[in-house]
Amino acid sequence: MIASGRFQNIIIVLTIAVAIISSGFIVTNASYYGGTYVLAERLEVSLAEIHVSNVDPGNSSVNPLISLAFNMRIDVQAVGNVRVTFLGATLWLNNDLLSYTSFSHSPTLVDQYLHSDYDSNVTMSQSVTDDRQTVLDAYLSSTWAWNVTLRYSFIVFDVRDTIAWRSLEFYTTEFTLT
């Protein structure tokens, strides 16, 4: 037992202060780690637009151009560390896989980090060469049925070993032709 009551009171006050500060750190860290997984889970991705241009059936030297636009957003308040590192899309037109036309996008490092109120548009474009006839057939028949598979990868806490992939499917007949 400590003989001085004053010294005992100092020890008790210091112990309480250390406990309060430690619990603050624990709450902050738990919020950060939990927020990271909330950001990763709550990322909403939608197909914003398919745009087709340069379709000229009479000119074989002109190749159609297809652009895919996606909107990526988060509508939750959270703090964490999540990065979207790569997006890639596979496109089917009228049940025909455009297998030679690849769509991909790697965001710049500053654009990779997710945060509260994140709202970003990503556009991927590709000239259609080997699959040109599929686009021309759709143009001539006025039948445009699109199946889009979007795959994106993300990592948490800037640790490459945490890479995860998500795959989303979109179907639409709507697009813009210019």
C-alpha cells in the first residue's frame, strides 16, 4: 500500500487518463478498419452509357468505335483505405461476344482511393476491328442488345495481398449512335 493519499490519487488519475486515451485510439482504429470494409461493400457501380460511333457499312477502312461509361459512387459516410486498381469489361452484342475488343481502365493513383461521397465516371473506348461485322449487322438490322460484364479489382490498406475482384452484369438495349 502506498503511504501517501496524494500519491495514490495521482496514480488513479493517471490510470484513468491512460484508459480514456487508449479507448479513444481503439475506437478510432476500429472505426477506420470498419469504415474500410464499409467503403468496399457500399461502392455502387452502374452502366451510365454505351456510345457507338463511326459506323459506315459502305467504307471498310472506317472501324466503329464503342465507348462504355460507368458511374461509381458511394453514398455512405465512412473513413477507410480502399483503392480501386483496375476495371475491365467484356461486351456481347446481340449474343455475339466481341472477343477481340477489350475494354480496360487503370485509374491514376489519386483517383483510386474511395472516400465518403465518392462519385466518379469512368469511360473505356475501343475501336472495333476484328468484330466489325457484328457491329455492322446490328446497325443494318437495327437490333442492339448489349450484355456487359464489368470486373474490377480493389485492395484495402494498400496491401497488395488483399486484392479482391468483383464482377457485375448489365443488360440493356439503350445506347447512343452517332
